[in-house]
Amino acid sequence: MSILYDEGQQAIASESRRILEAHVTTEALLPLLETQDAIFEPFWSIAKEQGWTAVALPEAYGGLGLGLIELGLVALQAGRSLSGAPFLTPSFGAARAILDHGDEALKQHWLPRLATGDAICAIAFAEGQQVIGRSLAFKDGKLGGTKPAVTGGTRADVAVVTASDGKEPILAVAELAGIERQAIDSFDNSRCAADLIFADTPATVLARGPAAEEAALHILALQAVITAHEQTGGAEKLLETARDYALTRRAFGQPIGAFQSVKHRIAEIYALVELARAGAVHAASREGQDDFIAAAAAARIQATDSYDTAARDCVQVHGGIGVTWEAGLHLHMRRARSLAIEQGNLFFWEDVLVDRLREKAA
Amino acid sequence: MSDIDIYRRKARAWLESVAPRFGRAARAGLSEEEDLALGRAYLRERFAAGYAGINWPIEFGGQGLGHIEKVAFETEEMPFGMPTAYFSISLGMPVPIIMRFCEDKAWVKERVLKALQGEEIWCQLFSEPAGGSDLAGLRTRAETDGNGWKINGQKVWTSWAQYSDYGVIVVRTDPTVPKHKGLTYFWVDMKAPGVTVRPIKLAGGDSHVNEVFFDDVKVGDDHRMSPVGGGFAVAMATLMIERYVATDSAGFGPHLDLFVALAEEAEINGRPAIEDGRIRQQIARNHAMRNSLDAITARAMKMMQAGMEPGPEGSLNKLVSVRSRQKLSELAIDLQGAAGLHFDAHAPVKQDWGASWINAPTGRIAGGADEMLLNTIAEKILGLPQDHRPDKGIPFNQIPA
């Protein structure tokens, strides 16, 4: 079943949208692309001030006690605006990892700081083409090895990592103070991607063996649902941008939106936006249910396809102006691709989904 | 459990109780005439059980419930494959429209009761050879004839006209004004002299649509359901009635589970098809899309339950689901290799990939072609401009042919 947003949820959506539209501009975001480790600082300040970092954490640890649905609403607006900092989703994912698998001392240590946004957390699972890699070595309470291209890696204070002790998979949390980081140049530099090089880095185990594998997938699924909202927001913004341009730009004596080749292309974006939204909202409403991973995978697949296609086609509708630096549509092209990879590519999620559909049928 | 859940559960229990006599298995091997007779019997029982005219007014013989109960029942009914297709147009549009636009209420009630029990069938005579998507371009004309009217012309794609007792029809009564303004709406007796119905065999081999010829067919002015020249508005009202219908994210084709089951058995180059990335990707993407369509439908139901108007995204279902069903059906035939050549033209489209494939194009054209649905989204939802229409504002008889 899906849900209808209540008044409180609608207020979260409209308020976060109002604030972001007032503060985040294309002009402010463009220079971030040309520098490593550059974020749009006002976005992160707003996120902290508005309590977005606390939305889905329990009140006992300084959170607001809301859930995926509400954080998803904020993420959707962040996606519309392109936000300007990548910390909201991984900090939530890591907080959930600590909340679900950490001991009380660990929770008391990290959760209040993650709730205020004073600490930033990264999720370091991927290793190259492995969405959940395990080549990071865990021995005697310490980590050794490299996690490449970790989103938020240039600035994270703490990371939740997947590793192996040589016998079984490990899910662990490690403070990153003093760790070596190598910022990388990506096509979406405000994602602050960096290689994290662990060397005798102390870490606390959150889960081992099959439980570690299950936990990692669950965290990724939670993040995929948040990201699906962000992708929906980006696609929605592109839909509106394409529509507005097609109404104003004239050629051959009429608005280009009067040509079916253009208006149908935009109508198809509308379909993709609504499919992405429906999948994301549905998945958010399934947390805690047996079909959550499948719902998250489905939302992830639809939203990724929707955002990529919306970016492609919105640029196409704009013609020449669409490929200029200043118009900034490439910000969405870039974000669509970075989000497509950050929570695991579609090859990964398609397999996750098909395996679950087979189990259900068997 | 909410009221609607209780309603659904009762409906399902009733459907299960009659399914052995009317469901898919009971229909297997029947001729169309036998199947239609079974359908009439099913409608009689459905009426007696209180599941007919669910959201229609009690004074006409309906149940006086809401759209949500109607959609809930239809959603429960669909998987059983009951013989309802012959009556779907009749009860979907013409009969609701006579309830709304015919003056003689006693006569209307008699028609409604007979239609609900499958005794009478109505058809909808809209499309013509020169006007399908462009409905207002129709050419069938009605001229005054004494106190009444005389109809001449041809309709096409008329579903179930061969079994129909009555029809609603839009005709041109004034060719000297712009096309939308010269139309008038009537009901006609399909058994009247001058009405000729000729079934059209479709690509799949079945003939549920017809050409209908009108040759000096006389109708009284009491058959008129709109002001003279006001027929287009009633035609639009007819098409709007079906806003709340049971949708099917499978595009009215086979469920994705059947594709998964096929892939579990099939091999590609000696390896299991279900392990093949090309197949897995299609399963995953089709599931994701259908999952979203189902979520849109579930949200629309919740909005109806809350007394709200469902959002326009409900209109996406047919556009998105039918064209993907078409491609998935092709892939399912491919998966079977040479065995995929076996074809049963009369197999149920929700069970059989060949029948689903050959009939899919109809679904993308009937009831609003994909291109018209995209136009509607672009114009009505997104506010994009109408297409250039060279016939706009020009008297019908001066439009270049």
C-alpha cells in the first residue's frame, strides 16, 4: 500500500522547498564543479538549522523521531535544488547502522552529534565494481586497506565500512581523524569523493558474518530509498524546466512546446517523474516489512532511470543553450549519474530485485 | 479492518463461490455464442448478489455506493476471467450516459435493469473512418425528417455492436458551422431498419469490433440526448465517466510472475535464462515500473477513500503498461525459441504470451491512442500549447479534405 502525506509531512515538504529555493542557485553551484572538496556551505548550514540531520533519528539521541517518509520529503526538495553537499543520506545510513547494531556507548558517542550535523559520516562499502566490497582487512580491532571514491570522504568524521577478517564479512565503524584521504576529481565534485586509506585504523565491529552482509544491504536499501526521493526531485525540477522553456522559446512562429516531438518528450518525462515518485513513496512506507528490500530496489531502479532520462531529454528540449556551462543543466546530468552510482549501480539492484522475486515465486 | 477491506473480502468470497461456473476454466472451449450466454447468466447472478451498478443511483436499480467500491469489486473480479467483456462498454459508458441525459426516467430505469442483468447490450457509436482520435471530424449526418431525424453514414470500431440492442451515437446535424459545434447526440435502436452491422476481423483473429452502416435510419426527436449542436459536450461527458476504473499494471496482459516462471524453465545458449542479465534486467525494470503503477493506483484509492479527487497521474497506467506488455510479450515468445511459434488465437490474453502480443496494439490505440494520451498529459497537466489545427474555427464543410 502507498500512503497519503499528512499535514505535518506536507509542511515539511513546502517549508524545505521554500528555504532551498531561496538559497540555492545555479551560480553558486557551478564553481563547485571545478574544485575538489568544495561544498555549498549554506546548504549544510540550513540542513543543520532546520534539523534535517535529525529528522529520522530517535528523540532519545537528539533526533526528531520521524522516519524514511519525512526524510524522503526533505531529500526530494534537496534533489530539486541540487543541494550542494552530500552528507544527509550517508549520515542517516551510518546513524541507522550504529543505532541498529552498535552498543549504547557507541550510540551515545555518535548519534547526538550526527543528529545535530556536527559530525559527518560516510558509508564506505564500494570497492571499484563491487557495490559491497570486502577487501578491506580487519585484524586485531584495526582496519587496513583502501576504500576508493567514498562520497563525502574528504570531510567525513566517521565511516561505516564493510571489511573482512579473513574468515567472515565484517561491518565496522571507524573514526577517520588522522586517516589519509586522497580527494579525487569526479564529474560531480561537490560530492566530495575521496579514497580513504586505512592503516592500523581502530574500528568497532557492528556485525559479523551473514548478519554483516544483511546489515550492509539493509543500510544500502535505506539510503537507496532516500536517494530515490532525491532523484525524483531532480527529475521533477527538470520536467518543470523543460516545460517552462518549451512555453517560452519560439521557433517557426510558435512555442516549441506546440510541436508534438517536443511536447511528447516532455509528457514522457512527466510519466517518469510520477513513476519515480510513486516507487519512492511506496518504498518509504514499507520500512520494517518483509518486502522492504524489494520495494527499495524497485524504487531505486525506477528513480535512477527516471532521473537519467529526464536529464538527457531536458537538455535535448533546450537545444544549444542546454549544453552551455551557464545554463547549468549539466549539474543535473552530473548529479543523475553520481546518484546512479553512489548507492550501487542498477546491475546490483536489478540482481537484488530478481533474486527476491524468484524467492517469492518459489 | 476498514469498511472497504470488508467489502473487498465479501466480494472475493462471492466471486470464488461462482467462479467454478463462470470463471476462466468454465469458459474454456466455449463458442462465442455460448460464452455470451454464460456472460448473461453471470450478470443475472451478479445483479442478484448486489454487485451490479455498484456506484449507480438506487432509483435506477444501482447500489448507491461509491467509486471506491466499484473499483474494489472490479479489481477483485478481474483475475477470475469472468465473461464480462461483452458488457464492458455497455455498462461503462452508454448506460450511465442515458441515466444522466435521457428525460424519460421510467424508460431509462427499464433499460438500466435489463442492461445490468445482461438482457440488453448497448454500444457506443463514436469513431468513424474519417474520425477516431479526431472525434469531432465525424461525417455521419442526421437531417430533420418530419418531427424526427434521418441518419446516414458509417461508424467503425464499434465494440460488440453485433450483439447490441441499442447504441448512443454522435452525428453531424449542421455542416455549416465549425466541427465541434455542428454535432448532436442521440440514442438509436440497433435493430431499426437501415442499421447494418458488419464485424471486423482483427489481427488476432477475433471480431469484437464492427462497422455499422446507417441508411436512412429514422429516429424520433425524443431520442435526442443533447441540444441540437450540443452533442460534443455530451460525447466528452461520456468519455469522462470512466475516470474511475480498475487498472492493471500488467497492461491487461500476463502477470510478471508468469514471465519469471517462463524464465525459470527456459535456457539461452544452454544456460538458464533466469541467470541471463538481459532477462534479469527486463524482469527488474518491468517489476519496478509495475510496482510504481500499483503504488499510484493504491494512492488513488486512498484519496477516494478520503473523499479527495485522485491525481492526474492515474492516467499514466494505460500509456505505460500496455506498451511495456507489448515488448515483454515479444521477449517471452523469443524465450521459447521455436516453441514460441505455437499460437492459439483464442487463448486468454492474460495467460498467453502469443495472444497478449498479437492483441497488444489494439490496447495502444483503443480508448485513446498513446499519442493522444501524451497530448492530453502535455496540454491538460503540463499546460503546453495545443497542436497547430488548421481546421480550427472553420465551418466543417469548408475544411479542405
